[in-house]
Amino acid sequence: MIVKCIGNTGQFLRPFEYSMITNPEVFGRFGASAGSRFGVQIGVTYRVMGIFIAQEYQGYLVDDGGYIQTAPCQLFEILDNTIPSDWKFSVLDLKNPHYPLLQAVFGYEELVSDPLAIEKLIGDMEETACRIYFRKKLAYEQEEME
Amino acid sequence: MQLFIKISIKNLKPRQLNLLQLEESLTKSFRNSFFLVAVFLVAACSPELQEQAGVVERVANPVETKFEKWYEAEHKEILETPFNARMQFDPSVRLTYRYKEVDWSSYKKLNLPSKFEIYEFEFLASNVVVPFDFKEEFGYDEALKRSKQTLLIFAQGNEVVKSYVIRYYFSGEKAGIADFQKVNYDAVDKNWKGQIDLYSLNEIHLVSFDMVIGQVIGTETMKLGSQDDIHPSQSASTTCTTIWTEGPCEPIPGETGVVCYDTFTTYCYNSSPPLISGFPFWNGSGGFAPGGTGGPAVQSICDFDPTCIPYPDSMDDAEVSIQKLIEGITDPEQRRKAQLDYLRNRGGSDLVELVEELINAGGLSMGDIREINKLVESVYLNQKARFLMAIFSPENFNAILFLVSSDISTTLRTRVFTFLPNYAIRQGVNILIPLGKGSTGRVVARNIGEQLAMKAAMANPKDGLILPITINDSRWLGWTKMQYELIGLDGKIYIHYVGKFENGVLMYVDDFKFITP
């Protein structure tokens, strides 16, 4: 799945809020204030490595400049909506420490099977988790080329 | 055609939204006062104004005699030469000239940066000019009490080089009115709020200074030029430069947060010969022209340029000497102490107290002391280089936060986190201070890029993002994991931290760290 970034600020997401937020300092449902900046760049295409359902929005798992990011879907337009055939889906149960902030994950096997995978990727930048991510990304790219 | 262009030179940085209200209220009364100004003549001195004479230095000095003749000659000339070029201005920007009797025996020699001797004289008869809006705001009687006019003379020996009529309009608290009357151009009290207008002797409005907490936050120059192309020779040679100056900050009374008075100042001057440009020129006895009767051709632009007027209460030579003295100290500890003394005496006592608290608790490494010295140096340089003292500015506060990401010991870092919030609260600094509940990652920057990123994150945590993951650390239960990104020359730098929200607004922050180990 390939997406192109069309916005990268909290301000860009303001129209998608369920109710109008006038105070720029208030963090809306996307976890962003008007001044917040997401780690993606406008005009750049990204390979989506996972889709997650957060408490109040849906987001993609992408990487920019070697850093793995979560970003709301509204920041992107879809260029290729093909989903890799090996993706799995998992719903986080009540025991998961990240519930209810994170509710469900759709993506490659390791991302879905490890209940703490997202935390390891974006919170701790754990080496093993990141290595799996980038190895998987490479595999998808090669697969696509073939 | 309007002969004068009123160059509005007061703008605010977007971040100073809080200031708008205050600015508006301040300038509502004054911004257009010049055009709305009404001249009110007071039939006789009010007791309040008669008391003015007592507040200035009374010295039996021949100074009075050397200026008296000059003043009378100027008066005569202004009256007798109505078609003199200096009178050829749009009447809407010039007050009606009236004779104002000077109390030559009561004056103060001012300490302002100038090669000339500067004297400020009181006027005997008040003849106070009260802007219409000012009168509307306070009522006529109170407006009079809040107004004062003096004569400023720049002299070289017995020659008057230039002179101005100064009008002070105090809009501060009513309780401050009595003290207001003691104001002098080189000694503006820190509680002083209002406007100081400078006019030429024949009542041409040259410049206004808007003052808050005794500091200039905005100026307006009244300059000759052309707003249309009818007289291209006038406008073509007008040159303007704009300077942004970060202003002082102060807590908002009764609220949290800080209000800062940043200023955009535009200086314009017309490089045409004064006669053509129509600048007020003085060709009388003495006048602007050094050496007596010089006509327009021998005038220097600066003589006509209001920017050559020193700001009220501007830095004097003694200040420069102190700075030179401090900067000559090579011993780091002595230098730090001198810099702290300097800051303490200029409204920075809380900052000094904080630094002293950090040091006096002991247990610091040499590296810690070195970093503290750097901090003090940075704040000192930040302060001394500018006319406006912004000791409580977020910029200075950031300098302290910068310390946190330096290579300092945990002892000092913890101490900063412990003392800093109190300091911030006291000063009403609108920056979220890390609570210092602990640290879960690397906080020491590896390079300047990282240090800048940490500083930026700490200064702007509200520009970060909430990550969709939960914090399980017992120290921050119920808090939110956040991320701040800075794109530097060497690529991206991410800072993670934790935040606590109230009604969607970030209220507390802590545990700033670099995400790369």
C-alpha cells in the first residue's frame, strides 16, 4: 500500500475534528495541537507497513528518514491501495497495556502478533523490532519489483 | 496631499497575542492622539503643577542665563516668521504654537548618551496639551494631573544644538500620579506607563514613545514625506529600516502566563536637503545648526532625524563602563559573580537567586560549574546588548533549559528541575517546566543539533504529538507519551517526553529524552 503525504500538521487535521476547536493549544482527537508537526513530509510517498486503529482515529505505520512513525490516515492520499497478502489483523484485548489508546492493528505478522510491537517501534525504537520492520519493508519492495 | 507620513512602527510578533489587548488599550488613547489632539490652556498653574518645580534639582547656576536669551529669540522668530519653512506643515500634525514660560532656575542635567550636555527644564506655566482621547479616558482634571511638559535642551558650551518640548502622559495606576510628576527623561520609573511625546520647539510632533513598565515598547515617528507621487522628490529619498527588538516580559496580573512587549521599530529619514524635503529646519539664532545661524544647507540629517533623539531612560556612559569592567574579568568565578550582580541590579534578582541556589547547595562538579557559568554568560550577553531589558523572557528561560541538556551531573539536573518551577511560577513564565520526577532515557545532547532540539522541545512541548501508546511507569500514571520532531542540518532529531493534559491542553511535562540511545 502506497500513500502520498498531503499534510503534516495538526492544523491540517483541524477540519477533520468532530467539533470545531478554536484554541490552537488544544489537542484534538488526532493527538495534535494546531502547532503539532508529524514526522512525515508533504509530497513524499510512503509505503504503509501497518494500519492501526487508535482510540479516536485510524493511522498508518510508515517511516521517514529512518524513523518509524504513526500518522493519521487523513494526512495522506492513497496512491496504491493494494494490501500485502500476508497481512494479519488483531484486536487488542483489555489486558494490553496500550488499550484503549490503541485498539486494533492490521499488518505484517510480527506487528500483529506482538502486543507491544507498536510501542517497541515508535516508543522505544527497539532495535530488533525496527530490524524486523525494515526487513519486511525490503521484502515487500522486492516482491513488488518481481 | 498629506505632507507628513505618520509611520506606524509598532507591530507585534504573532506569539504576543496576549499583548494585543494591552496594546490596544494603551494605544487606543494615544495612537491617533496626535491627529485628535486638543490644546487646552490652563489659565493658571494648578497646585499640582506648581509642585513640579520642587521635584527637580534646584541649582543656582548660570546655565539658565545662557539659554534664556536663546529661548526668547526662538520664540520671537517662531512668531515673526509665519512663512518660515518650519511652519509650512499640515496644520493637522502641528500644534498651535503658544509661548511657554520656562522656569530657568529649575532644571536637571540629564545623563543620556550624547556628546552634548543635556538639560531638562520645567515650564512655569503649564500650558498643558492634553490629547483628546487622554482627556476622554481620565477626565480633564485627572488628565492634567497625568500630564507634564518639559523643555529638553542639547547644548555644546553656550550654544544650543537642539531642543525639544517633551510631553509626558501617564496612564498608569492612579496611585502613581504623584510619583509620575517626578519623571525625568533620563529616569523613568519602572512602574511608568504611558506615552512620551517629543515636539520641536515650534510644536511639530517628532516622535512618540509608548512606555510600559518604564520601558519603551513602541515608537511612532512623525516624518515628512509624500504618500502619493505628487512630489516624488520627497518620497524617493525616504529611507526606512526596520528593527525587531525582543521586549521585556512580565506576568499577566491575576492570570497565568506572561506578556511580552516585542517591538518593531521603523526608522525613516529623508535624505533630501532639508529645505526641499520640508524637514523642520532651524535657521534662527542658535537653532539646530551648530555654530549659530547656519541655514538648511549646513544641517546634518541627524539633526533633523528623530532617531537621533535618545530614548527615554536610555543607557548612559556609566552603564557602558560597567559592562566593559565585567567583560574585562578573566577569572570565571569572579566574572560570573560580576555578571550576576549586574543582572541582580537590573531586575534579574530572581534569576540570580536561582543560579545561586543551584551553586550554593554544593556537590557540583567542575563541569557543572562550567555549564552554569555559560548560562550566566549567555543571559548576561542577552541582556546587556539590548536597550530593552527582557530578563524574564522565555529566551532567558530557555537558556536555563539549555543547561538541562548539557553535560551536567544528575545532581545539578535534579536541582534545576526542583528550583526552576518555583522560579517560573514566580515570574509567570509561560513555559511548561519538566517536573523532574525522573528520567528514562538519554538527556545529554551529543551535539549542538541535539541540544537545540532539546531546547526547542522543552520550549514548545505543545507543538509535539501524542503517541498512541500508554505509559506504565508509576511515576507518570495517567500521563501521555509525546514526541517532538526537529529537522536539523544533520537530519531529524526526535525528543520524547510525557505530558499531562487538562481539557485537551497540555499542563505538565516531564522526562524529556532523546529517542536514540
